[in-house]
Amino acid sequence: MSNYIFLIDKNKTPLNPIHPAQARKLLDSRKAAVFRRYPFTLILKRVVENPNLYPLELKIDPGSKFTGIALVTDRGNVIWAMELQHRGQQIKDALEHRRAVRRGRRNRNTRYRIARFLNRKRPNGWLAPSLKHRILTTETWVKRLSSFAPIDCIVQELVKFDTQAIQNPEISGTQYQQGTLKGYECREYLLEKWNRQCA
């Protein structure tokens, strides 16, 4: 599947995406110019009055490492698709490295930096930086695509798995709260965990 090419007019009004062959003809006849490399977008050198637009559906499939984004016509044909790779693990690693550097600075014979522990109140709606990045990049791409294509509606796939029901289909009610450790005392559990040896 080759992605269709986004098309906007002189006033930057989004028009229907076009086939790559049609885009080549517009470029060869100098009726359009390249507006953006990615996503590849052409800008017409004239204003289109009353364009005949067909509605597009923007579909999002979120994930922890990758998010799938696709533009679908009302007939169900995918005309543009991409896979957005998230930097969640890189952000986590960078934060841990910064933390290690701070701790090392406290242990060396340099200017002492006091360990702060009373300023850790998080504001309402706080999200972890890796998760916040995932939301913001997806939101950025939705806004970007909305400015290049006539998007009618946005659909997001939301999936929740009941892992306990997969293991035991007859589970219900309070059985969810009674896991494999039901009946174990804390001390017995710890002894069992460490094979009754010193941890």
C-alpha cells in the first residue's frame, strides 16, 4: 500500500488526498509545489472554490512502544498510515542517569547538594514524563494531520484485558481479590519466598 499525498490549496485549506501518480502530474505541470516533506504534502498555486471533499476517519491504535495512525475513507479503504515510535524508555533512562549523577555529586568532595524530600508534591493530573510524551506526540500528529486532510471524525481503539479471566474463566466477584496467596501469613510467605534462608 502506497500512502496517498496530502494536498492543500493556496489558502492552506485541506483538500482530498491524491494518488502519487496524480501528484507527479501536478508537480510536472508546475500547478503545485512541495509544501512539506513528511508527511509529504503539496500546495496548489491557486485557490479552490467549493471543493468536493469526502470525509476521512482518523484511526488511532495506541500502544506503549508504538502507536498506529491511519486515515480511512467511508468505504473502509486505508489511504494513509504510519507507525509512531515512542521514546518512553529513552526518557526513563535519561531520568535515571540524571538521578545517578546527582547522587554521585553528593558523595564526592564537592559542593554538597542537600537531598530534597519535602518538595515532592505532585500537582493534580500529573503524568510520568514517558507517558506524557506519548500523549503529546500523538496529539501533535492528530493536529498536524487535521491541517492537511479533511478529517471528519477521530476513532481510538481502547482495549482492556482481564488476565485473571483468561487463566480462570469461572472467576467472579470477590474471587478477584483472593489471589494465589490467600490464606498465607506474611511471615510464612517471606519464608517460602526465600526458601527459608537468610535474605
